[in-house]
Amino acid sequence: MNITPRLHWFAVRVTYGRELALKAFLDEEKIENFIPMRRDYVVKDGRRICKFVPAVHNLVFIRSTRKRIDTLKDRAGMNIPIRYIMNRENHLPVIVPEDQMRSFILVAGTYEESVIYVEPAELQLVRGQKVRVKGGVFEGAVGEFVRIRRDRRVVVNIEGVMAVATTFIHSSLVEPITD
């Protein structure tokens, strides 16, 4: 019987701003990955040019098996050091649940300029109501409805790694989720 190993989302760190180089490598290997990006404007030859840059330095999410990532890390010619973000309690790599990652991608993948990225240390959230966004650009995202910077936003938190907060969301666009 041929059992395909289950794919998981792993959060990894790379050094020296090599997120896009790792992404290109993973894309070439046909390994699903995600880097939170934002718009950045630069002036070149007197013209304002928009380009996309990583919103969070040195962070890449990879959907694969641990064995495959370990193989990539040890591959000759792979000159991009990759380190797992580790769970402090069990000292294993952080595995991001599929549904949580999909909500994170839904919010972080919009390139909205007022989306806020929050480091785990900064995230002193008062526990908000767990909600699902039922309309607008973030429709389908699941997170906590909290007040950040005087606005109500839905925060998708990847424990110990990163959180992303939507732009202002009116309460009519969210529905409470009861566990």
C-alpha cells in the first residue's frame, strides 16, 4: 500500500534577506510556499515605481513534509541556510494548522497597505471574540475580533510566529464562531 505522507505548513527563518531566493528555489521544486509581501515604492530615474517586498524579514512558510525540508536543507548547492521556528514547549518545529494558514494567506495575501504585521512579543491581545469574516476582501478569514490602534480588526495569529491584522472591519461583516 502506497501512503503519501501528510503535508504540513512549517514556519522557517532564512538569513540575510534571502526569502525571495528561497521562494524561487521552492517554486522550482514545485513546493508550495508563502511569503507575506507588501507594496514598496521607490523612485528610479525620477519615476515612482511600485515593487513587492517581504513584509516580514527572513520568514517563509513552506507546505511540505519535514523529511523533504530536511533533505533540501542538506542538499549540496543549497546555499540558503534554513532554520525551523521551534515550539518553545516541546522543542519541535512549529506546524501551522491548514485552516489557520489559509486565513493568514487570505489576509496577508491582499497587499492591503493598512494590514498590520505583529511580532509574537508585541501581541498582548485581550482575547477577542472568534469570528469569520462574511464579506469584503477578507471574506472567509477566521480570527479574533479585537481593537488595535483604535480600529476593530480581525487578527489571524500563528502562535509563536506572527500575527496579521486586517484593515478596519465593520462589525456587520463578521459573524461569531462558537466552538
